Amino acid sequence: MKNQDAVYRRLRKDLDRLPVAFPSTRTGTDLRLLKHLFSPDEAEIALALNAVPEPVEKIHRRLRRKSGTPDELRLILDRMCQKGAILGGMAMSKGKRVLGYSKAPLVVGMFELQVNRLTRDFVDAFHAYKDETQPNPFFSKKTSQMRTVPINVEVGEPGTVGLYDDVRSYIHRTRGPFAVMNCVCRQAQGTLGHSCASGNHETCLTLGSSAVYMQKMGHARLISRDEILAVLDSAQERGLVLQPQNTQAPEFICCCCKDCCEVLVGARKLPRPSEYFRTNFQARVDQSLCKGCKTCVKRCPMDAVSVAEKVASVDEGRCIGCGLCACTCENEAIRLRPLGEQSVPPRDRQIMYQKIMLDRFGPLRAIAKTARVVLGMKL
């Protein structure tokens, strides 16, 4: 058992070198999570994977023939992809694009890839890990993996809202394809015996190559542009927060409820949740129009709105700019207003992770790590 634990400790340390941290725990829940996802032999193979997809021949050379032939290794890697322990993607080999394999972070990554196959033991381990780890991999005051955008409200003057803050316009302009999948957070709560009050679990949206990948893995189903817009309409009606990937061209858009979402549940416990969310807006109340109906209080996922003497007020330290209050205010007393300093998200996933790496490791170590990847060396 101790020898087996050694390979998992090495893997945990290796995964912690990725932009998104995988810190150790005193009680060993970090190893418990990895044991759910990897056999000891698979953990050894995962140690040979890079942060970016590489062809199986390159991984085979790095393993020094510890995994049979390249074809035998490919079967193992495909199995690891299928169970959400690692990622598949396109890589270059001899000038051609071929299927490659890479390490996955715990979040957003291995946890989300457990959709439709969660067990009670895994969820218990994940929640214990989340509670134990500092810094928590879910939250960052710097570059984050997700951001919050208004659900469907007018903000600012026409033409002043960036496309990255207007999800519907982005969906109208992007080619797709589009896919929808079950929410892993709602499924996690279901394994604990808690049913989601928001109803439908099929609310996680993926776009472009990610939609194709998740459909291929059997996690998602392809849908039309009109269908993805209908999901957003339903999200507004049900009071779900839109959290896309923190890029100008997001590959996923989560429609999150305050009772199940791992991010929202954790953030609501913080004294100032707004410090941990990338958002360009906050709610403001016109007290002369407010009737004190408290609809906004019920809709707010961060408990940022309160009513005293029949007039609502917003705690700016708690407001994350989701717009769920504004889109249902019949008197238009509460509206989103742009923040003074607008945050422009990274252009794409690669730049986002480069910024996360810069925030975490500092410029010198971040440059060194990026150089290793560019040169084809293992990170």
C-alpha cells in the first residue's frame, strides 16, 4: 500500500505543476481522489503526460517501453480518457494533426469529466478535499477559469457591452457546433440525497471543438443554435447564474444554481464574494422606484440584496453582477451598471492558462514553464 501511495504522491505533485493548483492535504484526501481515477499502472503512465496533447509515440518514448507497444499504450490512454482521468486532443506528428493525450487539472477538468458516473465515495472525497485545501483551487482574486456575465438585461449604453459579456450575441455570431450536457454539480448533490430545486440537470453548454469532444466521449448531445438559446431562456426563468469560461471565445457556459454549484455554494460563504468573480457589472437600486416586493432578495445567489422599510439595497461586496435581480424587477428599480474598470477576459484558453500560470508562479517561472511546452519538453 505504501509503495502504491508513492506513485499517487508523485502524480499529485506532478499535477500541481499545472497552472491550476492541486495542493496536498494532511489527511490524504488528495491521494484518495487520484485512486478513484487512476490504477497504479495508469498513474505511472499519467506521469509521462504533458500539459498539452502529445501523440502516443512521443509518450511511449518517454515511458521507455514500460507500457508495451504504442498500440497497446493507445488503448490504455483511450480508456483513461473515457473515464475522465486525462484529456484527449489534437497534436502534431510529422507535420500531420493526430490524436494526442494530456494531463487534466482537477478543476475545471477531472471533476467535471465524472459527469454521469459519480459515486458517493468520490463526491465525499472531493468535498473533503475542497474543504481542506488552501489555497482553494476554486477561488482566485486574480485570473480565474470562469467569469460571471449578465443573464439577459440591458447594461450601459447600446454598443458599449463587449461581446464576451453578451452571451446571446456571442452564440448568434459563433459557428458552433453546440452541445448540452448534465450538470456534474447537481449530480454530485444527488449522490448525497439532495434534489435540485431548479429542476432539469441538462444545463451545461459546450461550444466548438469542446462540444465535439464531449459528444464523442458520450457526455453531451449536439443541439441547434435555437436550442442553446432556449436553454439560456430557461436559465433566466429558473434563476440560474451564467458562468462561461473566462475567455473572449468560451468553450463552455455553465448555468449554475446557488444550491448545487460548487463555486457558488463556496463563494456564498465568503464575506466579499465579488472579490473572487471576474465581472464587469453590479446591481444598483433606484430607491424612488422600488416597491419592496423582495423578488430580488429571493433571486440573488450571493445574498447580496436586502429590503428594509420596503426599499431594497445591494451589498457591493457580495454582488457578482449576474443580473438575476434586474431581469425580474417589474418596476425596473434595480438594474446592472458597468463597473468603472472593465475587465477584458483572455482571448482564448491557452492565454487564460498562461495568465493563471503567471499569477501563480511569477514571471520567471511562468516563462520557463511556457518555454518547456514550446520546446516539446514535459511540464
